[in-house]
Amino acid sequence: MVEDRENANNLSRRAFLRDSIGMIAGGALLSPTIVPSSVFGANAPSNRVTVGMIGMGRQAYYSNVKTFFSFPDVQVVAVCDVDTWRLQGARKAVEEHYAKNQSSGTFKGCAVYRDFRDLLARPDIDAVMVSTPDHWHVPISIAAAKAGKDISCEKPLTLSIAEGRVLSDTVRRYNCVFRTDSEFRSHACFQRACELVLNGRIGKVHTIRTGVPVGDVAGRPEPTSPVPEELDYEMWLGPAPSAPYTVNRVHPHQSYDRPGWMRVRDYCEGMVTNWGAHLNDIAQWGNGTERTGPVEVEGTGQYPKDGLWEVLLGFEIRYKYANGVQLFYNTSRPYVRFEGNEGWIEADYDKRALKAQPESILTSALKPDEIHLPLKDEKRDFIDAVKTRGQTLADAEVGHRTTSLCQIGHIAIQVGHKLNWDPQAERFTNDDAANRMLGRPMRSPWSLA
């Protein structure tokens, strides 16, 4: 209930420090002293956002936590992972970073947790960054919303359309700030392309083309092996089906190399949603359809013949929207191209560059009364919204709609024929078998009910 969030917020670190600052001496809490935040300036403790990191694998360790380190109004206070080696590495990174700002040169203020529920139970944590494998995104995010936390969650948000709807509705119900953690809206070339398209610089859009890199998937037998001592494998599986442990099902032992779970469909759908959540988010942004979806989809694809890794090797998907726009999505290279009756514009991820015909489109200046899209770092967008209680550039509904776009394409490939999609009801209108693929089974006690 909403009351849960209000109660948690009443106990939050920022609310407490806004009213009083307790002085610790000799292990005892002395009488609080009222100190106005102006004494400390804009980055006073009462204005800082405290963040807990859930999942400390490659993306979190090399990218996510370091971005939060760069914000003076944010403090990472806790880390959580089911792998003890990664957990201790994360704590070391946090404490070494904050030690740089201490006169003593040391800092011991980062808590560690093996169970995300223990981290969420802390009332002094304002927000969480969810960087787990995909199959954990929704259960953890829902639990965080119910615990009164604001949430930034890695893309793709979900493994099924049904759980994406539950996530978006839950976040809305608990009035959480939510950011789908895709950085492509923060790249100037994609933002600029969408601005120009939405302001009519290529005329009426009729076609969009998106591509993603070809995945490095190779099907092969994989022998089982003992679970490493540092890994709580049952907790790692969580809502996914039971399965024997093998290193290529999870992640490399004591390493941040690319994990195998990204090629196993119980935990990830592969490139079709992984990179697709980036490029198709831009397609929907520029098409003005980021909170809805297409009405028609068909596609073809190829899977490995055998082995543990089973996600798509390559695919071609075609969508049609109610406004007549067609979207062609395939494995090739990461780009987005908008085509209209007066020209075209393309944003290339690898080059971070735009090209267009006519070329004059690229130097077109926007008028004050035209659509101006914001450009900011995705985590800065999240933290700003936490502080203002505003809306992020890619909230749960936007993230869900982008992921579901990829997922209905994947379903169309599996059923092997054209499907009609009702974006309002989020169901296929011409295939009951396809509708049975909108959800996924979850192991108790991780059901979303």
C-alpha cells in the first residue's frame, strides 16, 4: 500500500537529517542539534541521495557504481550480491572511493548483503540500482517499490510482457521514481535525431530501421560442475527454473568477463531484447509511440541447434504501427534510421554520428515553440527525479513498452506467422498460442501475485 512508502520515507536518512543531526560520542547518541542545510550548501547530508546497489557484476562494477561516485549529491551506502567474491570487491571499491575525501584516508561505511531483502529493509536507503541478471529485474524492483525505494533498473526490464505490465502498474501504485537504465537517450546523436524527426524535418515518417550487433552465441554441450564456494546458486536462480550448475550458465569464476547467462533464455532473451532495448527505445521515442506499441508483427530467426546457449543467432522482424509507420529490426549493426517523404536521418552508435539526406537537415535550428528533448546522463536523470519527485525520461512504462516491442517480435519468430497485436490490451488478437507466451512461470516464493 501507499502507506508503506510513506512510513518508509518518514524514516529515511534525508528526512531524519533534515530535522536534526545526532552527535555520536563515546558510543552514545547525544541530544540532536538543529543545523540548517545552508550550513553545508547544496550537497549537505540532508540533500544527498543514499543508494544501495543490488547486483555487482560486470555492468555494475565497471559502469553503474562509478557513475554514482561522480555525483557529489549521492552516496553509495550498501552493496548486495549472491557472489561473495563480487560482494567484497564492490565494498572495497566503494570504501576506497570515499576514503579519498576523508582526512584519515580511510572509510568503512559500506554495508554488504547477500540477500536483497535485507538491503531493502534499511530505512536510510533512498534509492536502489538493480543490476542483476534479467530474470531478477522484476521481482527485485517490485519488492523495492513496496519497500518505499526509488528504482533505477538495468535494461531489458523484463523476461515477459505480463510481468512488465505488473511492474509498471506497481511502480505507479507506490508512487516511485523509476528509471529504465538505458543510456542511449543520453547520446547526443540519438537525441538529436529524435528531435529533428518529431519536428518534421524529414516530413511524414513512413519507415524506421533499427539494427543490433550479431550475438556471439555458440551451441555446445556443457558439463555440470560443483558450485563455487563463493556463490549462493539457489538464490542466483531465484524465480528461474531449477537447473544444474555450470559456469557458462552463470558467470565466470572470480572474474568480470562476459557472463554466460546472457545466452540462456531462462535468464535473458539475448540480443533481441538486450541491445534491442537500446535501439528500439530510440525508434519509439522518435516515432512518438513510447507508451504504446505496434499493431502487427512478423519475423524470422535462427537458433543454435544444441547446447546450453540457446538465444537467437540472427533475426529479421517487421512491425507496423497504427499510424502506418513500418519498423524493420534485424541483426546487423547498432543504428536507427528514420525515413520520411522529405528525407531521412540515421544515428550510428559505433561512430556516435548522424548522417542525413538532404544534409541540410543536420544544421536545422529548432524554434523556441518546437519540441526540445532533454539531454542528460541517465543516472543524473534518475537522481534529479528522486530529488524533485518528477518523472524520468524513461520510466517503467516506457521501459516496458520498449522491451515488449522486442518480445512480441521474438514471439512472432517462434510461432512462425504474422501476428496482430492490440497495444492497449497487450494481447494478440489472432493467436491464442501466442498469447500463452506472454508470461513465464516463476518458482515460489518469487511469484508476482
